[in-house]
Amino acid sequence: MAVIFKVRGTRDLLPPETDLWNHVERTARAVFGRYGFGEIRTPIFEDTQLFARGVGEETDIVSKEMYTWEDRARAESERAQSLTLRPENTAGVVRAYIEHKMNETGMLQKLFYIGPQFRRERPQRGRYRQFWQIGAEILGPVWSGAESPLRDAELLEMLATLLNELGVRGWRLELNSIGSATDRPRFIAALREALAPIKDRLSEDNRRRAETNPLRVLDSKAPEDQRLIETLPKIADFLDEESTEHFKQVLAALDACGVRYHVNPRLVRGLDYYTRTTFEFTAPDGSGLGAQNALLGGGRYDGLSEILGGPKAPGIGFAIGEDRLILTLQAQAERDGAATERRLDAFVAPMGLAQNADALALAKELRAAGLSVELGDGMFRLRKSFETADKLAHRMVIVGEDEVKSGIFTVKYFAAGEQSKVPRAELPNALRSLVASGVAGG
Ligand code: HAM
């Protein structure tokens, strides 16, 4: 029979790599908790209209990357409906905010999520068709302070803290203000005007964007476009006073808490809902991500709730590409020569089939004491038990007939190459690993 393989652009995450994923997620949850965020879980598929309206018809995501299907009605009472696997989670969170009338609490909502997203992109390292995001959103009615520049700075400071706690080195924060919903149309009109005479000299992709989504021309990476882009109008010159002041206050608050940033006037981001502050954190060169070096991206979306039929609820959020974050940490660990393998505390080795049940009982006891334990089998020869134990664990406990009778066990310490006799009651302490087992052990 032919073997069935995973679908292009999807990944299987296997142990021990999944230890690192769990470590990253645990750290994120701990940091989010300290900043007052609660977890939200929204469905993986939604009404297609949510993304068409929320993310924007003209964006790459909606125009070519969504997994959309016509979901048939199963009963007279149902109607067929166009559904889409979520390409991102912000639209779903704002939909839930509206649907559950969270604005009626009058409070600021601080929500985080961890989960898979789906985009039909051209797969390469750091870019997948199913990928994971760790994201958070702050939103609420105007009187809850959701629009305040303090929130932008708090969110960015939290991200800096999270990346530092995870040990990501050399990250870079780039940010920009793309203005309010009224500034943007004026800027786009000016861009269109400036692009019209030079459009034909742009790369093919950008020629199309010049028509459909001129803002996107600005963050083109194509080398042949760079000189022309330099000549285009700058968004900073089109911001109204309020947006300019808002951005100034964000920068001042970042200065006050010592978060380093680079203002990048060309950072526009690829989703239509953004207003004012937009940002990206990039990984340093050498993290093996190549062109996919955006570890995370986000920004304000002060009009999104209204676009989705809800009340006024300004907000700001981000999403980390978890796959990229993990690749960066792995490349770093490899450069450092850091051990990422995880070893268990102990391997319990019965010397013969007659000791299997006793060994299981001992393993149960040690696991109950909080140790990580693997169990051998009395059918193994002694040499095989040794070799297996040395691969998996820091120590091995030998369970022979004499040991079971006397209650005194031989423990072998692999790193030191020593062994000693330990009474049963003292085993948990003797076997507990004193050294943490690397990043992957978490
Ligand atoms: P985004 O920039 O489209 O923003 O995605 C955020 C991050 O997800 C990217 O910086 C990248 O690390 C990761 N990412 C995106 N596409 C892929 C892919 N195909 N494979 C691997 N990683 C990928 C958003 O999704 C917004 N919802 C962020 C946000 C939240 N804005 C406000 N609130």
C-alpha cells in the first residue's frame, strides 16, 4: 500500500522538540498572567465574511491564502454557508467581544490565545500553511482607556519581557504610526498619485499592489524597488495632530521603561484593520529564518469592532509566530552548543522477569514522589538495560531478587560513573536530578 504523507506546508511536532514548545507556552502564560491577561479560545473556523470584512478583501491573506469551503446544509433548518479556517485570530477575538457583549462590563478586556492558524502560502523555512500563533489583544470602550498610548507601551514592554525571559537574544523592535482612519485615505490617495508615473518600473508584484493595495508597496523587499520607494511620500507627513501626539506618547512611555525601538516609517503591515501604532519584532541574522525574520507583528485596530458591526471598541494586539520563535531558540542553542536533550531522573531496571512486578511498584512509588521515571523490562539482558538507561536517564536503579528482599537498591550514576547502595525510603532524594535538564526540559 502507498504510504500517506502529511500535507504540504504542515508539520508534525515530535518529542523532544515539543518540550521546547511547552516551555515557550508555559512562559508566555506566566508572563501574560502577570500582566492581567485571561485566555480566550475561539473556533478554528468562522464565517468567511468575518475575515473578508475584518482583515480586508484586498489583502494577500483574504484574496489568495484562505482555506474556504462551502459548508453544505445538513437539515432543512440549516443553510449552506461559506466557512474559512482562521488565517489569524484578531477578527475572531473581536467577533467574540461583540457577541458576548464584553463592552457592557465597561472594563478593559485583556485576552490571550495560543493556537493554529491557516494560510495557503508558499511553504519554506519559517512559513507554513498551518502555523501556530501566541497572541494577545487589549480592547474595550473608550472610557476604559483602551485607546490610551499607555496600553501600546505596556503591550510592547510585555513583549520585550517575554522575549528576554525566553532568552531570545538580539531581537529588534520596529514601529511606526500609520495614522487614523481619516489620515490613511489621504495618504493612500497621495501614494496612488506618486505611484502612477513610476508604476511600470516596479517589480511585477508591486505593479499589481500599486493598483490594489498601494500601502503594501512600501514594505516590498524586492531590491529593484528600493530606490523608487525612497521617493514616495512618507506617512508621518500625513498624520493628524492627534495621531502624532499619540505616537509621541507611546515612544515616551517606551523610553521611560527602557524598551529599545527603531521607528521604521515604511512599516505598514499586511492587514487592513490597523490604525496608528503598528510594530514588528524581528529575529537577528543567523537565526536561520532568512526572509521570514518577523517573529511577531501587531498594532492598533481602533475601528475593527465597528467594521464587524459592534460598538466602538478601540484595541491593540500582537501575534507571535510560534514556529519562528522556536526555530530562533533552536538556532541559538545550537550556536551555543547547549544541550537540549531531556533526560529522565531515573531508569528502573528489573534484573529478570520475576522482578517485573516489583519494578513496576517501585516506579509507581518514585513517580508519585514527583520523579520522572522510565521502566525497563526483565526480558532485557543487563547490558541492554544499561545502554537504554544511559540514553534516557541520569540514573539507573537495579531491581534484583536481593534488592527486593533487603529493600536496599543499587543506584548507578551515569555522569559520575559511580554506584552506591540506597535504602528504599531514601531513593526519591538520591534520584532527584540536581541539574536542570536544559531549555528543552523546561
Ligand atoms: P501577522 O503579521 O499576519 O499578524 O502574523 C503575525 C506573526 O505570525 C508573523 O509575524 C509571523 O511570525 C507569524 N506568521 C504569519 N504567517 C505565518 C506562516 N505562514 N508561517 C509561520 N508563521 C507565520 C496577525 O496575524 C495579526 N492578527 C496580529 C495582531 C494581533 N494584530 C493585532 N492583534
